[in-house]
Amino acid sequence: MNTTLSIETPPANPARDRVQQMLHAPLLPTLLRLATPNVMGLFAMTIVIGYDGYILGLLGAEALAGIALVFPLSMLMLQMSAGGIGGATTAAVARALGAGREEDANRLAQQALLVAALMAVVFMVVMLGFGRGIFSGMGGQGAALEAALAYSTVLFGGAAVIWFTNVLAAVVRGLGNMVLPSALLFGTALLHLALCPLLVFGWGPVPALGVAGAAMSTLCVNAAAALCLLGYLWRTSGAVHLRRLAWRVHLPMLRDLLRVGLPASMSPVISNTSIAVATAFVGSYGTAALAGFGVAARLEYILVPIAFGFGTALTAMVATNMGAGQSARAVRVAWVGGALVAAITGTIGVVTALAPGLWMNLFTDALDVRAFGGLYLNIVGACYAFFGLGLALFFASQGAARLFWPLAASVGRLLILVVGGWLCVHVFQAPAHALFAVIALSFVVYGSTIALAIRMGSWTR
């Protein structure tokens, strides 16, 4: 009698395979594999940021100045949704999967979307109700103020679109899938390149919406991305799918999410408050100065997506390893990622510090605007390595659920700007380069503080 022994190979499970790679595969290749699609997708976002500046620059210096007023607040919403609550979502889902708790990962995804809905309402109410007073307090007046209001009314009126898109993407990244969110970023960026000028300037039956058209285009392309992400998470074959469990508020999971999400959200609040404070101080030098600063500082919003591309991979890797009890490997992941981001952002900063025209000349022909922005990059660009290092280690700290020192570093940056900027503008009536030196110092303090804290063992205490 013959017997045949057969060994069945377990069915492939991409989600579990990705978790095992984050736990055991070589660090640098794994980090690069996870970060590369993020960086490519977010590179498309950097093009969009620059492209919006170019398109709106065609409307004049007042439009550029108006968008400079909105930018800190729009980026605050983006960073809170993608990096604050979004980063906490990625970390919480990844930690749950690293510990083998798939049901918890599902509940966490649901709680994150409930938080996203609440935060969207908060942004909409605040900005639609108090936008004029906020922008006036930042130095906006005349045509620049009206441009800021036109843009912000549309953008923040659709805040839910931005929040749901970024939190859904964060859930997918928590599964270790960096490709889908990045592919959607790239695709929607291409769509925006066509849609934005159409809505801004109009064509045929499409009316010209001016600066509001750029905001409307942003909402339309994000809505398309949100539908794709929702479809991916609605299927029943993934490690997380949104129909597996009944939807309800689950307080233990909500606390687990907010324990990291709220402190993480405070960092972009403080960071963008810092930018708003700097904008207010720069506004005292006039409209041309405000426009030049807005163009130059836009480069920092391009550095943020680069850091975010590596940072989301760092969050997922660190969280997965911390969930599995591999804290030493998690710290090594943070240092490797921090060094890479510092090298990239530092190189960009040095190049633009030496040749600011490479950036400024893309957006405006006004010589006074170019001169003011070029001076900013001459001084601040050389410190962008510290900015990138701090951002990368912030994302890594989210994965480790250790956010005291990243928040302390953000507060230190804000205090330097408030005190130093006030002294420069209101006490010594110093020229612009003194204010820019204060901004540069704030970046050095930010990155150095987080790095020193990790080096001194803040993750292991």
C-alpha cells in the first residue's frame, strides 16, 4: 500500500510577510524599499507645491502674499492629518500587527477615521468663522488678505476630504503597504497639474476662479484618492478591512491612538505656529518682503514631504519592532533614517543657500521679492540638515510612542522665534538678515535636541 505524504505550503499573506521583513530583514535595504515609493509619491507633491506657487504667482504679488498667509494653516492641517493623527494611526496599526493582534488593528483603523471626522469639523469651524481675524493678525491686508480668504474658504470648507484621505493612507501604511498611497499621490499630482490652471484661469465654459481654483483642484484630486483607499480597505481579504467589525467608539483603542496622536499633533501645531510667527514678523518689512519670504519658505514645505517619505517608513518600522519587543533594532532604524534625511535636506539647503536664484527665479520676476527671498535662503538654507534630522526623528519617535523630547524641541524652536523675532523687529529694529539668523538658530536647536535625547536613552527609559 503506497502512501503519499504531501506538505501543504501555507497561503501567501503579503501583510504578514511585510511585518516579518520589518522585524528581521537588513535595516538599510528594508528602509529604502519602504521609503522609495513614499519618496517618489511625495516628490510629486513637491512638484505640486512648487507648481501652485508658479500658477498663483502669475496672478501677482498680492496673490503670493495671500497664499503665504494661508500656507502655515493649510500645512498644519496636512501635517496633523498625515503626520500627527495619521502617523499615530500608522504606528498603532503597525504595533498591533507586530504583536499579532489583527482585530485590534481593525478597531484602531475605525477609531482613527472617527477622530478624522471630528478634527475636520474643528478646522472648518475655526477657519470659516475666524479666518479674517487670523490672517489680519498675521499681517494680511488689502488684496493679499482677500486672496487669503478666497483660498482658505474653499480649502477648509472641504477639510473632511483632506482628513479622510490622509488617515486612510496612514492605515494602509500601517500594513506595510507604502506603494498604494504613493501611487495615488503621484496620480493625483498629475491630475492637479491639469486641473489647477483650468480652475484658476478658466477656459471655455469653465469660469476663472482665481486663487480659489487652486484650492478647489486640491479638494477634487484628494477626493479621488480617498475613494481608491476606501475601496482597498473595504475588501475582505486584507489584514485590516473596515467591514470586519461593527463601527462604534471603542474607548481603550481610542485612548491608545490618542496617547500618541494628540502629542504628535501638537508638534505640527507648534511648528506651524512658529512659521506663522515668523510670517508676522516678516510682514513688518512690507508686502514685497512677505511675498519673498513666502516663496523662499515654500522650499521648507518641499523638505517636509521628503522627510515624510522616509518618516512614514520609519514610523512603521520602529512601531513594528517596538511592538515585537525589539527596541535596540528600533533605535538603529531611527539613526539610519535620520542620517539619510539629514543628508538629503542638507544638500538641498546648501545648494539653495549658494544659489538662491535656482529657486526664487521660478516664481517671480519682481527683483525686490527675489532679493528678499534670496537673502532668506542664503542664511537659513545652510541649516536645513538640522530641520530634516528633527523631522525624521520625530516620525521615528511616533513609532516608539516617545514624544516628550520631540515636543520639547518644537517648543524650544517656537520660543527662539518669539523672543528672538520680537527683539529683532520691535526692540532693535534690526535688518531682515538678523531675523533670518534667528530662524536658522531655531532649526539647529530643533534637530539637535531630539537627536541628543535619543542618544541619551530617552526611548529605553
